[in-house]
Amino acid sequence: MATPTRFTKLGVAGGRSYLTNTQDSYIKTYEIDVMHMATGTAFDTGIEAPKTFAPVGGWLVINVPESTGLTKTISFGYAAGANDAVTIDIDVSVAGRVGGIKINTTNMNDMLSNFTFMFGSADFAELEATLVLTVMASDE
């Protein structure tokens, strides 16, 4: 089993020490807009996810809740990984701010693909929301 990388310093230099298994990292907050669509497949947001990242917090602001969809949940991930690698099954049936989102652990996005989202069912018709996601990341 490989030794996990430990994020130790904040910075943008991208320095890495193979002797201590550490690398410079940065904190970044993303705002990912979500609009309803009638699809059950993952949607590519066009926002590139870091190469290695550990989500440290997030919330979803639901401006218009979903009322049509059979399963009123949304998951976030990235295209080179699982489409629910970052969060899974957030209830979007009520307007407002959804805090305390279950954030999954460190993600290795070695292909530098984009963030994605996926609806719980293919019949969403109303949802308008924004995911605010803060990650500790590295492009090393």
C-alpha cells in the first residue's frame, strides 16, 4: 500500500519533498452552478478539479428547489473519478442553504478532469442551486 501524501504548507510554489513525503498545497473555494435538466447522466461543469484534493467543507445554496424529480438528490464528483466522489445524495427538495454536507475523502484526479454533478433521477425540472466547495489541493 502506498504511503499517503501529507499536505503540510500552504503556498503556490508546488514544492515537494520526497524525503518527508510532503508537498506544498493551497486552499481554493469553488462555486459550481447547477441548473435543472432532464438527464440521469453526469453533467460536466467545465470547471477543472485539482490533481489531488481533499474537500474540507461545503454547502449547497438551493434557490429553486426540485419538485418534479422522482428522487430529489444531487451528487458531485469529477469526470476521471466517480460522479459522486466529492458528495453523495444531497437532498434538493427544499429551498435554502444545506450545510453539513457529507464530504468524501481525498480524491486523486490524475487526469485533471472537470467537476461533474449528477441528479438522482432523469426528470428534474426546477432546480437552481450553487455548490460552494472548499478544498485543500495540489497540482503536483
